[in-house]
Amino acid sequence: MLSVKPWKPDAILRLLLSVFVCIFAGSLLPLLWQRPAAATGTAARLIVPLTVLALGCWAATLVLLNRPWRLQNFERRFGALLACFCVGFIAGALAGRLSGERDANPSTTRMIIATLSFQGAGLILIARFLREHQVSWAEGFGLANGPGRALLLGVIIALLFLPIGWGLQETSRQVMTHLPHLKLHPEEQQSVHALRTTTSWADRLALAAAAILLAPVAEEMLFRGVLYPAIKQAGFPHLALWGTSVFFAVVHTNLVTFLPLVVLALALTALYERTNNLLAPITAHSVFNALNFASLLLLERHA
């Protein structure tokens, strides 16, 4: 049975908004040094200043989000927050538009930046979230509750789910292929494309570290560790289970993997409930990613 968490609704909202701001910022960072061929003249000269303006506004947004809010300064603080975010969003949108269409399959560098801006920044923000609640990592996520059992169950669940996940992914691909009237096109995951197209072992090690170490820890802490118990304790257990599972799949932005990721999220939530230790779903998530990563390398070697 999952223990009660002391998470405050306003702190969760600020955490989520901060993560989204970091994701937006990460999507713009490459524009500081990459010069798109499609942009020339005045448009090319405006890209960097607009990007710097957007990043500056979003940095101010993060500062405002993570300062104490009081009733006396709420209107002024909210107005400043909204202004900073909107100016940053408009400047970022203009910079992206001037740079031309983005590659549907970004480079390894872009993938690493995207991971650091989401999962990397997420871990830093979660650390601040725990300090705000005066709770340690072990207390907040039950890391001391039978760690050996949690690790073992995590490995077992990952091994059991692997063929199920592959089967669901192939089923999704076949449905999308054989129902052309739905206008759904199966696309390769961006991380998979980055791994398949890079020939540098340094890049592959960086992608492996992001997929196997960083992403599982940050995503499990955010989705299972913070969002799920908060929504459940608010009196909506079914919404907590299904809502966070669907949200988890949506943020990976791939139709082929949507169904298997929803089912994986349901299994990870059940595992967290059973063990009351977030180490179990973290381990399952990490092992699942590691096995997928290894299978891609083996398929490439035998291709």
C-alpha cells in the first residue's frame, strides 16, 4: 500500500510549469549556434537575439515560479510571471519560425539537449520540490522500504513486460499501416533514429546514459512519485492511475509507442503501489530501456 505523501497542490503546479518552461528552453538552445540554411539576411540575424530574449524571459519565469508567493503580492507576481512567459513564448516562436522547419529526426546533440532540459532539469526541480516539503529522497519516495525486494521485482517486471511491449508496438504499427483512411503514419522514435544514425560510440554512450539512467529516474519521480499519489490522495484514484499513465505516454510523442507506454505505465504504477518504493518502477523502467537499447544495437550489427 502506497504511503501518504505531503505534496502541496501549489508546489506541484509550480513544478510542472517549471518543467514545461525548461522543455521549451531546451528546444531553442541549438538555435544559438546552428545557422539554418533556410534563413538568410535579416531573418538570420534576428534568430539569435530572439532566442536570447526568449531564454532570458523563461529564466525570469523560473525565478518567479520558485519564489514564495503571498496573498499581498499575488497579483503583481502573477502579472510579471504571465508577461515573462508570454514574451518568451512569442520570441521563441518567432525564432523557430525564422529558422525554418525543424528536422523530424533531430541529431544526437539535439536529443541530449532535449533530455537534459526535460529529465535533467526535472531532477533538479524535484530536489527543490523535496526541500520545499522538508522531505528527504528516501522519505518522499520510500527508497528505504525493502530496497532489495524492490530491485528484484523491478527486474522481473521488466523481463516479463518486454515481449508484451514489443507485441503491442508491432500491433500499433500494423493497425496504422492497414488503416490508411485514418491518416496515421508509423514513425520511428526520435531517440531510436538518433541511435541508429550515429556512428560515434561517445554519442551512443551519451544516449545510453540518458535512456537507461537519467530518463527512468526523472520520469518515475515525476509521474509515479509526485503526480500519481497527489491525484489519488485528492480523491481520484482512477484518474490518478489512468491520467498519469496516458500523460506519460503522450509526453513521448510517438503514436507507435503510445499503447505500449500506457500499459507499461499502468504496470509501473501497480509496482509502486505494491512495494511502496519508487526504486521498483525506476529499476523496471531502466531495465526495459536497457534491453530495448541492447536489442537495437544487436539488430544493427546483424543487419
